[in-house]
Amino acid sequence: MKQDFFHERYRGERSGSVAAACNISENMISIVFYDLILKRRYARSVSYGMEITAAGAWDEFRSLFVSAVMEYGVGGDIKIVGIAARFSVESCVEGALDRSELGIPEEAEILFVPFISAGISGGFMASLLTITEDNFIAAEFGRTMYLGKYDGSVLTCAAFALSGAFDGSGLESGMPAEKGAIDAVRRDKEGTVSYEVVGDGRSAGISPCAAAMAAVIMRRIGALDDDGIMVDRDMFYVGEDYFVSQSDIRAIQADKAGAAAAFDVFFDGNVPDLESFKAFFSGEIFSDVRGLKSLAELGAIPDCMTKAAFCRNSAEQGIILFLEDEKMREKAYQIAESAEDITNRLLERYDELYFDHLGF
């Protein structure tokens, strides 16, 4: 995945009271500037394609934030900043925070969305804040897969490392589903491959959704066997410049097996029906409903999950809710304090089930 960034202004007017909702994942930083008076998003900035380590997180975050503040001219009007990140990154960013370096007023408030544990990030917590149901299943698909189940009182959750197919970082031509990403792939009866691009502009890479759709197409036409081997070529071209390679298929296969094993072990082989527990998914692969359907066809998620609600990036909205509403902050702290991370007790069984799910 190549490194890139962009700024996008949604509106021409705003008030003098702005919030900055910042989400820091393993390889992407997004900042949404939200108008606190007009109650709407004003602009958004994103950088992606880099490995965000704890040591380098502050520099990467500061670079994008300062660039965005200058682009939109909002620095003096920022009243509050919210940051969601994993534990190691949050600790380093919090220790390095300097309002003057960010170009915001000294009186601006800076808040961190609480992380659930050292292994379960504040980004997943932010996603949970967007869910209003009393009983739910939540899953976030990225470099790490987070799973949670809430029964109205206690959140049980776990985290499983994946290979990067579901966030684009593990694909040769991969990128998030941002502007320029090939986001859907189709093959007609004559064998012609067509595709759609986010923003209807020039293509710049392949999104996780498109890569999963390409794998489904290859399976349907017999170009990909049960062991994940491309039988008649080593690349499946989407247009002239971008492709899904054999190594991409291996990443998809690994993440497909990891996700399936995670569902099996987390729910002990008995995934609840969607009548008693509503399901909510988030991640780059859900930029289109066909991403959800492709995951099911490839065997990454249980068939009963094909009617789950989904969102490409629910964490951004969750951070906005956290900044706007004191009750949401209280809810986040309560969930973080009471949540149970059961990852360690599941890992041995997860590793066993992973190999059972490798075949297509």
C-alpha cells in the first residue's frame, strides 16, 4: 500500500465552534472536523499507507493535523479534540501532546476515547458508542479483528491479529476505500471485467471490498481452487494498472480463516441469531454491501450474519458522539471499566480452528 493523504471540505460555511474527531489505526489516521453549533461535518482529512507505531504516532498525527488546520483555517476555532487509538499509541501521543504544535488554542480540551484493554483499542470503543440496541454483536475488521457481545449489562470482547487483506495494507495494490479506490468488481457473461471507483475519478488502488469480490469471481469461474491457488494465472487484472495477485489471495485466505475462526471460538460454535442480538460490522471491507456478501461467500463470516448492519468507519461517528455528549462519555468509561477481554483464554483454540478454515 502506497502512502498518501488528502483533504476534503464538505461545506463552504461553518460556525466559530469546531470539534476535531481523530481516529488512529494501524496504518491510517482520519480527522473529521465537526461544527458543534450547526451539528454537521465540515471537513475531513486522511493519511494512510504508513505503519503507525507507538514511537512514530505523534509525528504522523501532528503532521496531518497541522496540514488540515492550515488547509481549512480552523485552528483558532477548535474547542475540543477527541482521539481514539490503541493503548500503545495513545500513551505515546498523550505524552507528547502540545497544543501549540497542533496550532489550536491553549484552552482547547483534548480527550481520549477510553480503550477497553491493552489489546482492544479506543477505536473499537468509539464504534460501540454508535450502537443503541441493548443486546448486540459488534465486529471490526482490519489489521486486528475485534469482536464484542453485549447483553445489556456487560461487554465481552476479544481481539485477533489478521494479515491486512481487510484493511488493504496486506494487498499489493491495496488501499482504503478512499477517493480513487477501485471499490467494486464485476465480470459479465462474456468475461469482461468492469469496476467502480470511489469518487468516480481515476483509479489509484484496490479496496478490500473489491479484492474480496475479485476472489469470489475467481472462485465462481474456477480460476481459484479450494487451496487458494490461482490455477491459470498469477494475477487477476482489474483494468490495466491494478490487479489481485497470488500473494493477495493468500492474504485474503489468511484473513478469511482468521475471521471464521474468531467467530467460532468467540461464540463457542454457536453464533446467536439476529433476532435476539443485532449485529453491527465496521471496516474498510464494508464500503459496499457486496463486501459483506463476499465475506459470507468466501466463508469469513457465518451465513446468518449476511443481514448485519455495517459501516465502513463507525469509529469517526462514535468519536463525534463522545465529544458532543457528556452522557456518551460516561457510557464509554462505564463500558471500559466493566468490559471483559477474554482474548487470552481463546487464543489456543483459535489457532487450531484457524487451520480448519484455510480452504475455500
